[in-house]
Amino acid sequence: MPQLNPSPWFAILVFSWLVLLTIVMPKTLNHTFPNEPSHQNTQTPKTDSWTWPW
């Protein structure tokens, strides 16, 4: 049975991992987002309680 011979499948596995780690990963890690997240204000605004007229 040819599927039990590991030599061609192991070479394909190693080659695909080398391509992934050398080409795809650096391109993905160098991606920059156009809108950088900004820090939100941690202070809570002072709110007055509502005085109902009734």
C-alpha cells in the first residue's frame, strides 16, 4: 500500500512547514493595522444624581 510509505509525505510536510515559517509568518507578523488602538481614559466622569420633579 503506497500510503504507508512515509518518505514522500514526510518531505511534503517538512517543505510545507519551511514555507510557512520562512514566507508566510514574517508577512503576517509585519502586518500593521491602519487604526492603532488608543488608550481609553481610566477616570470615570462625575455624574450628578437626577432630581425628579414629582
